[in-house]
Amino acid sequence: MSFFDLPAEQQIDLATRTAHTALERYDFPAGVTLEVIKHRENTVFAVVDPTGNRRGALRVHAPGYQTLASITSEFQWMHALTEYGVRTPGVIPTRDGVLVSAIQAAGLPEARLVDVLEWVEGREPGGDEIVEAFRILGELHAKCHTQASRWEVPPGFTRQCWDDTTLLAGTHPTVAPAWDNWALSAEERDRVLACRDALRARLTRWGKPRERYGIIHSDLMPDNLILTSDGVRLIDFDDAGFGWYLYDPASALLPYFGSDLYGPLYDSWLAGYRSQRPLSDEELAELPTFLLLRCFYALGWLQTRRNTDWAAVFIEPVRAATAELGDTVLRGTR
């Protein structure tokens, strides 16, 4: 049984025991407590001091997803972005100066990687701010892509790929092959396989030049923006990796595909992006390719979590988007 096959309460309990053990290595005030704020790939806790102030965001990483080297690389890119002007959280070291620790709590079967990030005081954009949030997303995507296209990746830098070498090959270490998704009928599975071949052809033609492909956030959407008193902070780099730059807007826009909001959000994102970085109409016409590639990710991600509430909520919208975008891409490939 994998970690994500366990009941959610048991997953959180195991992570909480690990987090309490990890706290012993940090110089937080006496009496700090932990508050679960997110449980998905990682379990994220707010470290709260006795006065109620939040002192950090402690992450217990999901087993098997990241490594010490890949988390160190994540921090290197975050630091480089901050130097470039895209503000990200700082990293809080242990009292011994360690940024990432392998923690095995008493009685648990395995060690888990743990780190603590600076707590960013602010708020996520509200529902009535969604159009404006996508303009901000467009600006941030553009700035991140410009930085990445100019940045010399340091020696030893390692992150996952979100591209044809993993999502279309069915070899991503934590995302199942899209065509194995339990909810697909035999006909839908054949359609997905046909789309896989079409995507490979289109992406091969698109290529991986530096102006189109590099390190991306891959999960930059409104809930990873924090609006603070002195500007916007960008958080949650756990999925950062190598991919095409158009995969970033595809990730943000796919949850709205097929809804009345999609058009206004697309327009707002595009205005924000083009205010910071050129994007031609010819390049933009390839966005359906990357929306469909994101569907491949979503089908595979849900397959690995088919027993969760997320799967029940998201599977039907993802199936519908895959069918519509698949038709678009197949028509354009013929």
C-alpha cells in the first residue's frame, strides 16, 4: 500500500509526528505549535508561537517525490528569482545551518524530508478578484520565463520534467500514465493514445529552444499568490521543473476550461504576460497543445490518488476537457 492509499487522517498523523520531531532541530521559541494548512503532495504546517504569530511554514515532503538534491535546487531557483525581482519566501535553516533534513520519527517506517520556509503574511486573491489575479499571473509567468531563459543553471541542479519525456512516455516517477486512468472507457483510452501520438508530433516540431523551454513553476495559479502589504509573493515551488513556458498558463487556465470564466481569464492573463514579455499570436495558437498536455498530467495525477476526494471532484471535468482539447489537437495534426 502506498502512502496515498492510506486514509487522509492517517497520512496527516504520520506527517504530524515527523513535523514534531523536526521542530526539535530549529530555534523557534518555546511553546510553538503546529497547524495543518495544506495536505496534498506535501503536508504543510504553520509554526505558531505562543502569541499567535506564525513563524514559518514547515513542509513534510511526500515520500518518493523529491530528493535532497532536488529540494536544494528548488531553493536555488527561488533565490535566483528573488534576486531578479520575483519575490519568493526565504528558507529557515536548522540551528546547525541545514536547509533540508531527513527526519525519521520514532515508530515510523521511513524518514521524510523536512524543511521550513519563511511565513509570508498576506492573503490569497478572493473569488471576486479572479480576473485581476490572472493579470498578475500573466506578469509573473512572463518575469519567471525571462529569468529562466537567461539563467545559467548551477552545477548539480536537478528537477523533474513536465514534458514529452515523462508525461507522454508514462515514466514520470509520481504521475501514472494518463491512459491508465481508471475512469476512461476503452474508447476514451484509445483516444488518449491517439492524442499522445499527436502531441509528440506537435511538440517535436515546437522544439525546446531556450526562449520556449526551461525551468517553470508549473503550478502557478491564484492560490499560490500571496497578496501582502508591500506587493505579491510567489509560493509553492514543489512542482517546479523543466518544461515549455506555455505549460505554465495551461496549468493555471485548465481548471476553468469550458466555463464562462475561461475567456475573461485568458484575456487578462495575456494582457499581463505581454506587458512584460513578447508572445506572438503564432506561439499563442499552440496553447491547446499545452492544455492537453496538462490534461495528461491531471489524468495521471488523479490515477495515483483515485481513492481521494480530489479524484471524485476533478475526474469528470478533466475527462471533458481531454475530449474537447483532444479533438482540437487531432484536427490540427492531420
